[in-house]
Amino acid sequence: MPNVSDRPRTYKKPALEDVDPITNYIPASVRDKFDERQMDRFKKLRKFVEFECLPLDTVYLQESTLFEHESDLETCPVIINLRKKLEAYQLHKMFVPMDQRGYDHSFNDNWEVVSMVEFAMIAFLAGRSVIASYLFHLDDLIDLGTIQVLLRNGCSNHDLWVQVIDELVSNNMKSCLMVSERDVSGSDALNVQTTCKIEGDDLNEEEATMTLNGTKWFIKDAGDSDIWLVLCVTEFDEGNIYRKHTLCLVNRNDLPPNSTRIEPIETNEAIGKFYEVQFKDCKVPLNIIGERGEGYQILQMKSSVTKLFQCLKLCGMGQESLRLSNKRAAERKVFGSKLQKSEYFKFDLAHWRIKIETCKLLCFNAAIKCDYEGVKAAREEIGMVKAVTPKEISSLVDWSIQLHGCYGLCSTQTPLSHMWQVSRSLRINDTPDESLISQLGRLEISNYNKFQKTYDQELTTLAGK
């Protein structure tokens, strides 16, 4: 009889993909939307997040507090090392989600336009890790949103349009969006009072300028950004309130001396750095996005896309929070037995598993509708996503923190504290929950009234035959 060492080794140790395939994380209803190339990308991304990013999350949370400006994070050794590894995984391009409605889908060597549903999966997988969220531009989605807005609507200055997109894609430039103001309710962008006086009737005229006056408040990363997208009132004589605003593009290099004042606002580091920006007779070259009077509509479109992918990132956070809870319960004993064996824990674990899947299904349903019918047609589905996901995920992370005890509050030892702050702040940012639910109710009433009116007309017609 041969020695054991001489016997043929027929047993192959299972890999992660064998034990827990990527299809476990893709809703069955959307699996047919992805081809082999996309599935391969998801597998690589999942492996990159699992083995390269998650082990370094706590290191990143510790080191990121040492940098005064977010732009300085690119000099962080952890980020530099992971940027190199991204190329090895073939994930180094910037992925820009666009719905399939005939927009410019061209791409260069540094970026690739993907469908909304494909980016939905990317956002979910990368959202599990704090550091992966940064690497894939999911921290706030501002730069991705700026690229989307420029691709959809263009800019009055074509040369600047090309330059801004190239610089944002190459990660050499940051942008920020300025909408909210201290003295008016931020849940309704129509309240904006900052003015922009345009001088020069022809938008293509190089000498045309715009003069901004007003104060923008709670603007994320304004101090670190090179490009400002500012929502202003430009059409003073317009009777239609929805046509009064224009989205202006301000290159910070063009700012005259003493025309702006930037003051930091003290907030928790986990949700980012925010500023108050005051414009006083700030005269800069005329650069507007889209047409005059279209600012509100452009902002609504951008906000919808941002909400959707922020919520998908939260679903990824929820997934990781659940994993950390399971790990903690497997390691800790309570009254002589593992916490994992407790019926209370099993009940809660199943409850939150269902909640994550519910949020994911809502998100992917909205992403598919964006691809097939456009973002505007999916506003009801996106509203549901935003109203449900942040609330559920923040509650899930809160439960996970409770399970971890004091350790869950250690912001540099575990990402749970960071996750809670991000998910909780999203219930306020990009339209508060209460406003969204009110909009959903109003839309539901409108849909019902249209249905009932048409139904009554058809019923009358049939009765007359």
C-alpha cells in the first residue's frame, strides 16, 4: 500500500468564489443584465475589496485624520499602494454611470461609461469598505455627478467642458456643488436666493461675464475644490418659478481678489468637511451648464442619480456591518454560551438580512428603470429607495454597534462608527426623508387621479356602445 504522501492529490481546496459565489450578492431578477465580462469585473472587485481593502480600513481611518485636506489623501501610503494594485486587478479606470438615453457614451483611456445597473453592483461591492468607497469615488459622488451633468447638458465654454472632464477623470481636480443657504429651507432648491447677473447676451461671446452675490452654506469640500457648481437666480423677470435658476460653473482660478470668503463649519470628520462661501460682486467669465433657466431641472436629475448610488453604497455598508456582527457573535460568550447561539441574535440577524435584500431590490429596480426609461421616469422608484434605505441601514449599524458594546464606538478600531454617521447624515442630505415621502404621496395621488379619470371615460364609452 503506497504512503499517504504518494497518493494522487485529487482534492482541491475550495476558493472563496466556490464557497460564496458572486451571484449570492446579485439579485436573481438582474443577473441576466450582466455578461461574462461584467461578471468577471465583479469577481475581481469583490476579491480586491475582501483581501486588499477591508483589512486596511482601520489603518485608513487612523491615517486619514492626519491630513488637513481631502486632496492630500492621495499622498497617503495606503492609497498609493492600493492605486497600484487597482491596475493589477484591471479596475483602475473611473467608472461613470449613464442611463441609456442617447447621451455621449465615448470614453478615453482613463474612464469608462457603464450602465446604471452595472454601476449599481460596483457601488454595492465597493461600499462594503471605507477605503474602497474612496478609491471608486463613492465617498460623496460629487465628482461623478459633475461629470454626468457635463456629459448630459454640456457647457457654454466647450474648452472648459473638455478640460474639467479630463481633470476630474484623472483625479487632478475636485468639484463641489453649491445649493443650500443658511437662511432658507434646503429641502426646496427653489428657495435659493443667491443671484447671478449675466452680462453679454450671446452665450458664445468670450467677453461675456457673470456676477455672483449671495452666501452658500454647508457646502462639502468647497475649500478643497477647483470647480464650483453654483445654483443661482438668473432669470429675474421669469414668471415660472421653475425657470428662474441656472447652474453656473465657476473656475476657482478665475476668482477676483476679495470677491469670496470661505469659512469652515465645524462638523464630525466622518461626514466630511463643510464650508460657508460668501460671494460679493464676484465677477467671473460666463460659464453655465445647459441653458439659462434649466438649473432646477438639471439639479433634480443629478440629485436623483446621487441618491440612488449613495443608497447602494449604504447597502454594501449594511452587508459589512452584518458580517462584523456575525464575527463578533461567533467570538463572544454570554452566560456560558456563544452569542451566535442565542435565539435573539438569530432572530435579529435574519431580520436585518431581509432588510438589506429589500433595500437592494428597490435600488436595482430603480437602476434598471433608469437604463430603460431614463432617470426622470424613475423618480418615484428613486424616491422610495432614498426614503427607505438610509433609515434601515442606520438602524442596522446602530444594532451592530450595540452588539459590539464600547468597542463599536471606537472610530479608529472599527468602521461601524463611521458607517453610522454616513448613513445617518444621508437622511438629511439630498432631500430629507419627510420631504421625499411627501413627494411620493403627492405623486401617488396624481397617478391615481389620472388613472381614475381615464377609467371613468373608458367606462362611459363602453356603456354607450
